[in-house]
Amino acid sequence: MPATQLRDIRKTQPLRVLTPADWAQWTEQGYVIVRQAVAPETVAALTDGLRSFLDMRPDDPSTWTSPHTGNDRLPGHSGLVEMYNHQAQWDVRQTPRVYEAFADIWDLDELWVTIDFANVNPPNRGERAFGGFVHWDVDTATDPLPVSCQAVLSLTAGDEDIGGFQCVPEIFAEWEKWVSRQPADRDPFTPDITGYSITTPEVAPGDLIIFNSLLPHGVHPNVSERRVRMAQYLTMAPAWEENAELREARVRFWRDRVPPHPPEGGVRKEESELYGSARLTELGERLLGRRGWQEGSVVG
């Protein structure tokens, strides 16, 4: 695990995508928005791919609630979609602007990308209704604290009406002060946000929100009348090329279109029956681990 917290990194490489103002927001508030990180045609291809995967028709709201969304690993009906290896998902992951933004964050070239899921969240109605949530995906009681980041790519316009990513930057900004006021047996995955405001950033299709894993975050409910929120989750972290078993497993997830974990609720289509392996660029092969960053050997 990297020893230096991401907010404390002292840059040795010039910024490629982030501006100095972006970097300041990242270190002070725990998140940054990379505007137009992905091309409109890639956004459209992934949007179409998700609709096909979920058997959704844009003009028929009765098809917007799919048995292929929802999973016990996330609270309520927050819209998890167990689709991982669509070509458009890989096109997002291997977009140079996306990679370079993470290289800015880590101050490092040699990164691997996660093979993560997507999100489709229709208007909250009836059994699907949930009130949103704020949490952490890491244990904030460990010492030292975890060092990692996460990201969500918006495929649709996002605001407080349609919902989506929400966070509490003030807790991140004054972490030591906030922790000092908490009981010893506090929940390390669910923060007490009493007295703090929740921020729901406005985003456009193709905007990428990268956030520190120590930032309290979650999903704001979709309270719109006829808008469907869509997003893709991903992140990058330092490559672990010496772990041959993990490297081979990652290549297998991509090559055979198998999920990185067994199903834990909901219904999932088998991607291996829907399409072939995604085409990877040389950058994509390195981000997967199929090709090494320092040498040309190819796995799988």
C-alpha cells in the first residue's frame, strides 16, 4: 500500500490534465471534476450498451426498472448494473485523458484500472424508492488510514433532481477535528454528518468525478419525473505487476468476460454470451496488466 496520503503528495511530475486550481480542490476538498474526460461518442456507445443490457427503451418507462439492476452489496435500489466488459466501458478506461488525470492524482505513470460495474438509476418510485446515503467504502478506523481513490463517470447530466454522486467535503477538509469529536466506537463506514452540508456537484455527460476514498460520499436519490441517471464506476491505482496470479486473473476477466466476483443478489446477464473480448489499445493493455509498463511481454 502506498505510504503517503494522496492529499499529501508533493508533485514531482507536471500536471497533465488537472489545473493548479483542480489540484488545490483535490487536496483540500477531496474531489475534483475532470470536465469532458470522455468523448461524446463513447458516452453514447456506453449509454446504448447499458440500455441493451437492461432491455430498456427510452420512450417506455415501464422498461426502466430492470431485474438486472440492484445488488446486495449496495444500499437499497441504488442502481448497480453487473456489466463490466462492454467495449465502451473499456474505451472509457483506456481514454488517455482519463488515464492522465489519474496519473496526476498519483504522480505516477504505472497504473492499473479497475474492472468495475455501471449504474442505472431510474426515478425512485414505489419499491425502488430510497432516501440516498453517505458512507465510506474503506475502513476509516485503521491506522494508518487507507490510501486510495475512486471515480464515477457521468453518462447523463447530473444535478440534485436526477441525483447521483454526493459528498461531504467539509468532513474531509477538517478530518482530525471531526474525528476528535466522535465516540471511540463510531461506525468506521458510516459518518455522523450532523451539522454538515451534503454537496451534489452538477455534471454533464462525459464528466469524471475523482474522489479520495476518505471523502464521505454516496448516492443522491433520483427524484426527477422522467430522467434516468447513468454512470460508470472506475478507478486506477499503482500497478502490481509482480503479482503474477492477480495479473493473470485480471486478463481472464477481460478475455473471457467473466465478472470479478460471484453474484450477491439481483440477476445478472452473462457477458460471455453477449459479445467478444473488448479491443484494447496499447495503453489499455498496460492498464489491464496484459502488457507490462517497463517491458513488452504480453499475458494471455
